[in-house]
Amino acid sequence: MSVQSPPAALTEAPAPIQKVEPAEKWRRLLMAPSVVPLLLWMVIPLALTIYFSFIHYSLESQAGNFSFVGLQNYQFLWGDYRFLTAILNTIIFLVSVLVITVVVGVLLAVLYDQDFPGKNIAMLLVIAPFFVMPTVTAQIWDRLFMDPIYGVIAQFLQAIGIPPIDWLQSYPLLSIIIMVSWEWIPFSFLILVTALKSLDQEQKEAAAIDGAGSFTLFRRIVLPHLEKAIGVVVMIEMIFLLSIFAEIFTTTKGGPGDASTTLAYLVYSLGINQFDAGIASAGGILAVILANIVSFFLVRMLAKNLRQNA
């Protein structure tokens, strides 16, 4: 007669209860005064924005004179052609600036990884645009470079016999892309040139001894080494580029028409120019949702690449 062994669940010892050390309790207690205001700083504005998006709230109406309208603000905004135009402009603007800043940043990082006379002064000139205020940047490009009469580009085109171009009227979105790219190339350059400093020089020397040319070194060694840094640049820039406003407000005002209107400027236009806080709040919520969708897929793509290269 065989004796059955007791079930495994009865023989296994219960998992020990983890106790929180007194030092950990004090650490959490000391962090609470800073964490709680930070949560309130984020939660309260978001909650109010969601609440305003479901009501009819005109900034011209008297205090308390608003009514619950459900999803009407979202339906109105989704049916407005300006919203779809703003989404398309935002996508074009975001992708263009990211491509320009990453490509130019990589090329500058490779260039400045070499030693040449006046390197420190040249590097200072490259990173200087990052410290210029957005409104000043917009005025520099508007008055100094893109002015159709006195601008540097207009003078150069006239010198070679080409009629000058009114950039802000003929190519408004392209003009904004150029301005913002000029601002953010230094950021991309600083991250990438710092990452390039950690590249093992012996690996490059060994590849050169084996007969690898400059392009092969760049494609096989330098570029794979910069993939993680490029992911960081794309993530950080995307967060800030989605809220670009000052350059548009200072130069094109979203025009001509809606040619340079992005989601951020459309929300401002609805809330301030049309005094409709309800629809503007709905636009802000939709912008947050779209930004999170893009961020979700981008983070997954970058995480997959990092795991493959780990």
C-alpha cells in the first residue's frame, strides 16, 4: 500500500513577509513633502482640463455661466478641418525636425571628434543657438535671414540673379522647421559627441588596419555605437517639439491660413482668439492622447533596438 505524499502547497514554507526598514520609512516620509505637491501640480490641471472639455465655457461669459455639453466639444473639434490640418502639420514638423537634427548632429559629432585648430571656438559657435530664446531665434531668422528685401538669403539670391523669396508667406511651415532645427541641432550635437567620446579607439584602429574605409568605419562602428544616444535625442526632442509655440506666434501666427498651424497653436487659437475654453480644453486632451500614442510606439521601438544591441 503506497503512502501518498502531501500536496506541494502544504509542504512549501510560506514566503517571508518583507519588513520595511526604519531608514526606508524615514526616506519615504521625507520625500512626501516634495512628491505630493508634484502630483497635485500635475493632477489638478489635468483634471480641470478634462472637466472643461465637457462643458460649454466661454471666456467672454460671466463667472459660473457654463453648461455641461458632453462630447459636443470633441465632436465639433474632430469635425473641424483645422484640427486635421493641425495634426498633419504637427506630424510633418515633428518628423522633419527630428530627421534634420539627428542627421546634422551625427555629422557634426563625427567632425568634432577629430582634432583641428580652433576646435573649442568652433564648438562654442555650434552650441550657441541652443541658448538663444525662441522669440529671439524667430526674430533673427525673420529679420536677418528670411526678409525678402534685406535678408541675407535675399541678398545672396539677388547676387546670383535669382528673385528673392518671401519665405514666411510662400513656405511658412518650412520656415518654422528651419528655425526650430537651428535651435535643436546643438542639443543633438552635444549628446552625440559626448557618446562618441566613449567609443573604443582601438576598435577603429583595428578596423582601419584591416582595410576598412571611412564610410565603412562610420556605418559599421560609429553609427551602431550612437544608436542609444540617438534614441535619447529623439525621445527628449519629441517631448519639447510637440509644444513648440513661440516661433509660430512670433512669425507666421499659424498662417497664411492654417499652413503653419500645429496642435499647440490651434489650442491657443481656440482658447484665446475665440475665447472658447471648452473646445480648447478638448483640443488639449486630444493632443495629449495623440502624443502618448506616438510616444508609446516610439518607446517600444527604441526599447526593442536597445535589447537587440545589448
